Amino acid sequence: MSNIVINISSKRYHGSEFSIFENFKLSLQAGEFVCLLGPSGCGKTTLLNCIAGLDKQYEGEVILNNHQTQPKIGYVFQNPRLLPWRTVRENIELVLDKPYSVDHVDSLLATMQLDQVQQVYPERLSLGMSRRVAIIRAFAVNPDILLMDEPFVSLDAPTARDVRELLLNLWLQRPRTVLFVTHDLREAISIADRLVFLSASPMQIVHEIKIPIARDQRDDEQQIESFRLELKHDYPTIKALL
């Protein structure tokens, strides 16, 4: 697992004077699960891309693992991005260096309850199952850091809850430093160690809040809802950030 230190003094889109980030700072401890919440278009996906090294057009630095070693990064995008001509298992194995452990893939498939469809092609999967495959693919490389960009978007509430529980089970078995983007405050409370609320561009941290509910009590929807209402009462600006 790796820690993350983000210090971006300035970030603009090419050819624009409009700032996405100005003096943006955020740190994550190794093994921490942090949720980012903020208005659409504020720069959350851009931030993940900067951390992943997919976007290097900014002033400042993103320090991973104290620069000691280059950490492995797993990335779960909003779209599962599965290759339609490859089976579930082949989509997962595609990211692995050879030789790889067959047992490792088998274990991930079993944990995410996809072992029965591993030879199925993506067109036959539900959206929820496709997103589970994308999560397995990100975990398969044994990442030090896991970036997740609204991985449950467009799922109905029961399916999102089921996939979320499977993700948490997988994460508890294989702890990773996680930065997770969502617009769903209930979802964020149910999975995160810490919530980071972000403003519109130029993106700034408005609130950082640790979740006081023990992880073994996160399946209590009444506690989740009570804490959500407490947050909205104590931090009235939150509603505008979701």
C-alpha cells in the first residue's frame, strides 16, 4: 500500500485560462479509503487522471509512496471498458504479466461471485456484473493504489448496494489505498474512512470529515441515514456540493 500527497498549484485545460485547480492539496495515508464528493465538472476525474499519470499537464507534484518506489495503480473507470471479443476471464488476464497465478484470478472471481460466468462474453453480462469484472481487473494487478471513478453510476439502488458490499469484502481481504469518486453521500458514508467535499472549479477542499461509524455497523441503514442528516445539518453547504 502507498500513501499519496497531492500538491497542485495550478491546472488548466490546454488553451484555456480557466483554472481547474489552484493551490490544491490533499493527502492519503497508506491503506486509507477516501471518498471525493463534489459538483459535476469540478475536476474529480481530472484529479484521478493526474494521480494515475494519465494527465501530466499541471504545475505542482503528486507524490506516491514518498518517491521510494513506483507503486502499482489500479483504475476503475465510470465505463467498465471490457473488450467485447474477450471473455470475462480473458478481460481480467489481459492486464496480468505472464506467468500469473491462476489461483489468484480464481479467488478474485469467487470473491466477486463471478466464477460461474468467467467464460461469458461482456454482451451477455448485466451492467452490475460488468462493473464487478472491472473491479476484479483493477485488483488483479495487486495495486498499491486503487482509483475509482463513480464505479456504480447508473446502477439501481439494490444492485449498487450488492456490488458495494462485494467491493468492501474484497478490499477488507486485500487492503489498498483507495480514492473513490461518488455523488452519493449514503454510499460514501457506507464505505469510506474519510469524506472530502470539494467545491466547483477552481477545485478546493471545503470539508474533510472522518466517518465515526464502525465498519461492522455500516450495514445499519438507520445509522447511515442518521449520520447523513447530521452532516447536512452541521455542514449546510454540503447539499450544494453533491
